[in-house]
Amino acid sequence: MRIAFLLGAGVSLPAKLSTTFELTAEIFETANYSRHSDTSFRQRETPGLVEFHDWTTDRPDVRKFLEVLRDEFKPYFGSRTVTYEDLYYAAS
């Protein structure tokens, strides 16, 4: 018999890892990320440093898209904060 455990984000709090709300705030800080040649987005090692595969022109569009998704779902969640998990679900 195999046993699996499904753990929520709170399990990492004792290890001082980011909360769901902190991660959500971080994805809106689009200036902290660079788009690399493999089309992935990675956190900049040096904030503010312009890297070869920069995506400066796309950044406002990505942030605006995330803001539109967040604002669209705010009424659905009521007083609960919309998280990155909600945004991912809405976008997929």
C-alpha cells in the first residue's frame, strides 16, 4: 500500500519560507524577473540589472494581465485575498 500526503502552503511556515500572500505579491513585482532565451522567467540575481534577454517592453502587459485577472475575481472571493494559485487557475 502506498500513502500520500497532501500538504498546504502553511506547512512551510516553520521553515521561514514565503507565505502564499508573499508569493502573490512577488509575482506582481515584474521588474524582479528576466525572460531567458529558453522562454522561462527567472528571478534576477541582481535586481535592476538589465540582462541580455530582457523583456522590458512586455512587462507592463504581463502585470496588467495579472491585475485584470485579480480584479475580475475579487468579487467572487469576497473578503479573501486573491492569490497566485487563483490567478493560475483563472489563466489556465
